[in-house]
Amino acid sequence: MSATVGDFTGLQNTLDTLLRNIVTSSAIEGEPLNVGSVRSSLARRLGLADTGKPSSRSEGLAELLLDATGNQAQPLTLERLYQWHRWLFPQDELSLGVHIRVGALRGEEPMQVVSGRLDCPTVQFEAPPRAGLEHQMDRFLDWFERSRQEPGLDPLLRAGIAHFWFVTLHPFDDGNGRLTRALTDLALAQGEQQSIRLYTLSASILDNRNEYYRILESSQKGTLDITAWLEWFLQTLLQSLEQAMTRIDRGLAKARFWQTHRTDALSAEQVKVLNRLLDSGERGFEEGISAAQYKAVAQVSKATATRHLSDLLSRGCIVRLPGGGRSTRYVIAPASTGSWFLYGKEP
């Protein structure tokens, strides 16, 4: 039974990481997604039950990321990139009037990334000319395969170089940023020699989106020295790992809590509030919860909220923080999780 629960939890963590990756990578480009639809597409491929309704868009995004992270031994070829592009832009999801060469390299017109007013745009980046793009892609793909076996090249630096090189080539009409991040996921998976990853680089890039574009622009307009870009890339990757460790610690603390209180006869409202407290780092209540907040979250009367909190105190589920009256707040008892970490406090 415990092994089954562990496997299920592992799959849920994998699902959450993949979902976060897809959603944040699209958000970097300012594209909102139907999160429920994407979750449904991922859940079905991971063998998890889900009642959502996937779309061809979400199906393609799931296929793309799972191919990038799960098939790291497969060579990266131009045809594989074309398939990624087709998954990114399913024909039935393209808006009317939008003309994108799907599954093919970009056309002859200049490829520019601009910002500012329409009557006075600023060119942030201009991709290399279309002429010779096939040759440049051949060079990149050849390097990408050969560099896997290069002993003197750190896998993380390889991922950073691949990211910068591909996004600078900008080989497609659209979707270059998202494909670049998928390719970076592939490079990281190859370096780690495993497909399961609990961190999401795209989420950290989204957190630092302006700096991401600034460092790319300055590095692309500079010399062949991309040291500044690689330093930024590695620092952002470290941030991703630290965020993942925070989520893992929170998940372990939550599991320890419910293991400790597995025999407590708690009401559905109490369980709901306790889970909100245990998830406080991402969903609020980092400083604990008051009786008024308990009432609002649990949708119960003031008297019931007070009674529930007293019951949770007696069971050792929560502790009362210093203060009194209306300012009284409650947090998860540290003995239940083995750490004050969840509440931003030192031991």
C-alpha cells in the first residue's frame, strides 16, 4: 500500500512540474493557456485519472515536453524540431488570418523582435539572414550531438550555450522561445541522464522575464563572448533548484503532518484549513490564520470556527502564536512537521 501511495505521489509531483513548465514557458511569451486542459493531457499520458477536456493545443504541448524530457537518448534532428513545431501549432488551433509556416524554417522576410510604439518601434533583436539558415542549423545540430560526448564541457554550460545559440538563430516564424526552452530541457535531461525533474527553469525565467530579455539582447548585440549570459543562465538555474527544494521540503513536511494525524477524526472543514496552512508558502497564510480567516475559508459560523480551532489545538495540530484577542493567529504545530520552515521562521 505504501509503495502504491508513493508511486502516486511521485506521479503527481511529476505532473505538477510538467504543468508548471508548460504554463510558465507560454506565459513568458504572454500566451495564457487553459491550465485544466493541459493538466488533463499530461495526466492521461502519466496514467493518472482526470476528468478534464484536453484540446489539440494541450495535447501538442504535452507531447512536445514529454518528448523533450523523456526521449533524451534520441538524436536532435531537423525533422524532430519540425515535429515539435507542429505540436506547438496544431492546424485546427491556428487563428484565422495567422500565417505561420508550421513544421518548416522561416521565410525570406527579415525576422525581427521589436518593442515600443507602432509608429516608432525599437528593434531589440534581428535574426541572421534567411540565406544560409539550413547550413547554420546543420552546424548547430551537429554540435548539439557531438557536445554530449565532450568531456571538458559541463552539461549545464552546454544547456546554456544551446539555449543562446538556438534562440539567436530564431529558425521559425513563431514559437522560437518555447522551442528554445524545450531544447534546453532536453539538454538538461541529457546531462542528468534522467527524465524525471522536479525543477522548472521556465518558471524562474518568468520570474525574471525582463532581465532575461535584457541579457539576451545585450549578449546578442555584443561580441562572441557570452560569459555574461552563461552566468545569468546558471544563476537562474540555481534559483530553479532552490525553489524546487522549497517545494520538496514543504511536501515532505505535509506528508509527515498527515502521517502524524492520520487517526484524528477531523472534519472536512478542518482538513481544508490545515491543507491551506500546510501550503502557506504558495497560497497565503504564511503568518498563520486567525479565527475570522478560518471562518471565511471553512465557510462556517464564528462559533464553529472557534470550536474547530480549539479542537485542533487540543489534538496538537496547531499552536497559538503570541498575541491575543482578535490578533490571535494559529500555525501548524512544529512537532507535526519536524520544522518551522513552512512558516518562514528559524528553528
